[in-house]
Amino acid sequence: MILRLTRVWLPLGIGVAGVVLLFLGHFSYSELADTHSLESAVGVGFVIVALIVWLTNWLFRLSLQSNAEREEEERAREHFDRTGRWPDEEPT
């Protein structure tokens, strides 16, 4: 539950908040500091943070997958050392 919240709903919620702020700020930017510019700037910041959170979660999942593949390869090498053949080879 917490994992799904962190992986999916946290970046989605931050991104939605950013898009809402962008709409409230009318996607405007002004050299003068007005509320629309501030809302748009914070909205862009939220969208960027949402992308960073999503990307961090994605990279973490890739890291875990890589570790699992590395452990599987190590087991295959141990099998080769014991038997002289790879686990997926047919015995001759």
C-alpha cells in the first residue's frame, strides 16, 4: 500500500497540483511579480518535482531488477562450476 502510494500517487498528486497552479496562473509569466506569475512558477516547480519523484522511483525499480538478474546469473555460474554445463543446456 505504501509502496504504491509512493510510486504512483505521490508523483501524480504533485503533478496534478502543479497543473492546477498553472491553470490558476493562466500559464503567464511577467517581469513584474504578480500573483499569476507566482502561481505559474510554483506550478512549473511542482511539475518538475513530480517528474523527479517519478524518475527516482523508476531508477530504484531498475536497480532492484538489475540486482535480481545479477543474482540469477551468479546462480547459473555456480551451477556451471558444479556440473560443467549451463542450467538451460540439455545434458549430453
